[in-house]
Amino acid sequence: MVIPNSLSLIDIPVGDSARVVNILTIGANRRRLLDLGLVPGSRVEVIRRSPAGNPTAYLIKGTLIALRNEDARQILVDTN
Amino acid sequence: MIKTASLPVHGQEATKNFVIALAGNPNVGKSTVFNRLTGLKQHTGNWPGKTVTRAEGTFFHRNRHYTLVDLPGTYSLHASSTDEQVARDFICFARPDLTLVVCDATCLERNLNLVLQILEITDRVVLCVNLMDEAKRKGFRVDIDMLTHKLGIPVVGTAARSGRGLSRLKNVLDDMVAGKIVTTPQQVVYDPELETSINEIAKRLTPYLPDWINSRWAALRLLERDYSVLDHITDNKNKNYSPRILKKEVALCLQ
């Protein structure tokens, strides 16, 4: 499913936050992201990027979680 | 009969060792609860993967012996990492007398995911909402009675660092083991199409599963194509049914 003009988590600058709209992966990877608290509707704050720019640390439901940019790209968000 | 029931426990009851599995998300104070209950000085610390394998300790309460097994902290029980597999296999296949889930009062939303997953495996669960002191400091009010009501299992609020709530927790664990508490665990209901498949598979699976494996849970794992549960099928009920044949049959079911 491709939503035109949609933002992914990777597009959110450090210090900003966004709300999860959808997760594009399936199977075990999707399950993993859901278990980490990345469910539609949950708010994610971008805390910092590692020196190499990958991974990035996100604050999700009270816990700091590092995600690879490849995974963050699969997470669609809106900034409202 | 009625008279003997109120006497102190003797004989087999007194020598039996009750096993309690200790589960929870990483960094919720599981090891602190473990140390408080057992008096052991297991190392506690704030980094991921600290409890690499399981640690065991014992305690004695109201005339009963308990072995507490500290499992690695996990966000889920989907066996996608070694930690999760250790925790899941113990809760599911080692058949502890009960599972004590510790969660963080300051981020319940994150923690309750694991609680619901454990309730899909077993109804012998007590929830310990830890870090109540920190929650209070942050201005959260945790409604323990509401949680008890919604989850259908005993819930105890604790502040393990200072020891608050621990004696009540021990009493609740004991009441559970003694069969004084009946749980009615909250079950996750999936969408109708999935529920139909779950029920169909569970019904077919039940005769071949040992009665201590929840067939609904087993069906859910099979639907996720996690076949490890089939290794626990007993062949004494039906010698012709091997995990291999069942796997094939399940695959047909899923088509």
C-alpha cells in the first residue's frame, strides 16, 4: 500500500514528534515493531541520530528505542 | 474433612516446591522484586539484556516453599530473540505453578502488551505493578482495583526498592497457589475471520495437545507459522500423529 505524499518516521527531524499512521512491513518484522509500541495512533519523539546517521533513537511510550533507518522508513506518520 | 482443611499444612503439601516464573519488560525492577522476595543479592542494573539466562532463588512463606525463576526482560513472547524464547519456553512449557508479571507503573500502556500475551498462554498469573513510588512522583495515579477488574487477575502495587507492597504480594501469591483465588483473564478477541480460524484449528488440535497447553494459544502460534508448539505434542494419545504430519495438516488448513 502506497499513500501518496505520506511522511515516514525517517522524515521527522530530531526534536520533533509524530503520530504513527501505519506500518508497511509484514510478518515477524511488523510484529516486532508493534511489540515495541509502534501501533497506529501512538506518538513517537525523535530524540537523536547516531553519528553515522543510522540508527536513530526514538522515545516510544516512555522508553528510548533505537531503530534502523530501514525500519523507520516503513513506519508512516503524520505530524498533527 | 472440614476440620483437617483448617489445620496447618503437613506432609506432601509442606514439602512440595512451588515454582513461580518472574516475567516482565526490561528495566521494570524485576530483579529488585526477585531480591526482595528471595533475599538474594542478584545483581540489579539498568541496561538491556542484564538477566541473560534465568536466575533462581527460593523463599518460604506461610509454610510453603517457593522457587522464583527470574526470566529475561522482554517486550513480547514471540520468540524472535533468545531472551524472548527463554521467557516464553519457561512460561509455556516448564509449567510453573504461577507466573508473576512485573510492570512499570509509569508506563503501563507499554507493559500491558506483555501481560495480555501471557494471559493467552496461562490463567495462573499475578500482576505486580512496580515503581508505584516513581509513578506518584510523576503525578500518575494507578487504579489497582480497576486493573484487577479489567484483567481478571490479582494485581498488587509495589515499590520494591523500599519494600512497600511486598508482604501483600507474598500473601496474594500464596492465595493463588492455595487455590483461594479464581482468575477470569481478559482475552484478546481478534477479528471474526481470524476467530473462526482460531476456533477451527484449536478444536482439531485439542485432542493431540497435552492438557496444560492452551489450544487457543497454540492455534494462534500456528497461524503465525510458528510450529515450535508442535514439538510438545504427546504421542501417547495417538501414536500415529507426529508433529510432522500435524504440520502438514495445519498447512492444509491455512490454505
